[in-house]
Amino acid sequence: MDRLFRTRLLFGDVAIKKLKNATVMVVGCGAVGSFAIEALARSGVGHIVVVDFDTVEETNINRQLFATCRTIGMPKVDVAESRIHDISPDILVDKFNMFWDADTDIDLRPDFIIDAIDSVPSKVALAQWAQAHNIPIIASMGAALKTDITKIQVGNLYKTSVCPLAGRVRKLARDAGVADYPVVFSTEKSAPVVGHAKNMGSIITVTGTFGLMLGGYVIDKIIGE
């Protein structure tokens, strides 16, 4: 038996080989992205690319898988790499400690992209980059100010409703000529903002569910190809 024994029982040897041969890039290693990365690593994806410009802060601990008292102050991509290799030393990890924007380009072409970025312009820039290189992408919409995990679902960006972040992304994406693509979003009405709007309340049950749904979607697509 090995670390993927139970996954192999579920999906079979052919699926395990597909996952091992796949490259998935996760942009944003925070509350949502950390759980997506965890799902990919524990499911046997052989090459994971992590992108984030930020460091771990104490206020991340309530909802981010990579945030602990020990990792405060460390670059999130470094913590992500360490976590992935704790799970499986065989996984190839490429890390980019940077902010993704309209001028970004990297010399890698993954099989799939997971967008777990907070910034709306960055989300649209990443979608443009993915579509320019014919790379499938799935994106997280707003997970903050939510508490009900039963309202979280996968849908197409241009058919989303309720989520304010999705509304802003839709508008900018349409203006930029971005084709429709899948997203994880919540139809739950947002809770009131308490304090500064840039520091919105959030909880791990919701952000973790978002991340696992993103990871699960990509795993299913890789196996199903």
C-alpha cells in the first residue's frame, strides 16, 4: 500500500497516472487557494505551480490552511511548497512569489488553472492569460461574508447571481472580451460588513469548501479527459 492507496481504489490506476502526469497552477495561496492545493497534493497531482505575492499574517490563522503560529511572516509560496512536500516529496513544485496582473507572463503552460485571487483586475488578467494560451481555468468568487456552505455551487461566470464579487468580475471580463468559464460561487446574501471593507469577515468552513470544490472540479476534469 502507498499514500494513494485509497484514491486508487476509488478511481483506478489509469486515473492515478493521469493525475501524476498533470500540471495544475493555483494562483492565490490564501484561504481558498490553500485548500485547493491540499486537495491536489493529496490526490496525487504530480506537478503543482503556486503563485502568490503575500506573507502569512496572524489574522490568516482563522481560515488559511498554511497559516500557523510557526509560519507567520513566511512567504505563502514557501509554506505551500513545504506543505506539499510534507504530503508527498515526489510532487514537483514550481513557485512564483509575485502579484499577477495584466503584464504577467510565465514560461509554464499548465494543464489547468485555479484562480483563488482576491483582486478583480487580477482575476480578469489571469482569465485572459489562460484563454490566450488555451488553458482551462476555474475561479473562486466571493467567499467572505458567507456562512452557509449549502449555498456554494459551481456554475458559469456569466450566469452567476447574488455574489457581488462575481458581478464585478462579470462586468470587467465582458468589457475585456473574456469568454465564459466555470466558477465556484455562493448564492447566499452577504453578511453586513463590520469595520473596514478591505478586511471582511470570513470563516474556514466556507473558504475551505470553496477551495475543495475548486480542487475537486479540476481533479474530475483531469481524470475524465
